[in-house]
Amino acid sequence: QVQLVESGGGLVQPGGSLRLSCAASGFTFSLYDMSWYRQAPGKERELVAVHASISGRTSYADSVKGRFTISRDNAKNTVYLQMDSLKPEDTAVYYCKAWRLLSTEYWGQGTQVTVSS
């Protein structure tokens, strides 16, 4: 059974940091591109960061470049999102996604991040 379980969300003040984790099971993690998305209230889900499986390349939304860092540990089947210099507009539910060409994509249940003073 495929599972993606996010953790690490919470309430943080502006300028603070959080580290999200997404633990995967039930599929060959190392073969999948891993991404983080977020969805704020009343807005569409948006892509935040991607970590490619084979090349190891990373990419980021312009809104988070220089502040967020995506990384993965294939030995632990886990992808991370280090979020620094957080802003109120980063408030959202954050989801991880596993994707591979010609395969089913998998989503986690999400973790809430609230940036507020």
C-alpha cells in the first residue's frame, strides 16, 4: 500500500524556519521525482519545489527561491523541505507528491503551515 506522510508543519513567526518531512512507502522511492506543493485558502494548489530522481536536479517556484530547499534521502525514503525566512504569504497546506513517467502519481494528506505573529 502506497503511503506519503507529511510532518513538520505548525505555527511559526515571520522570519522563522520550519522543516517539513514526507515519508514514503509502498513504491520504489528512488525512481520517483518528488515535489512539494501548497494550497492556501481560496487559492489553487501550486508547485513549490521539485527534486528529480535520476539527475538530482532541483527547481523552485520564484516565490520561494533562496528561502526554501528541497532535499531527499533515498535510504530513508524521505523528502524534505527546509523553509527559512518564512512570510505570512507562505501560509498554506503543504503536500508532497511522487511522480514518475507512465506511472501513477501519489499524494500525501498535507500538513498545515501557518506563518503569523
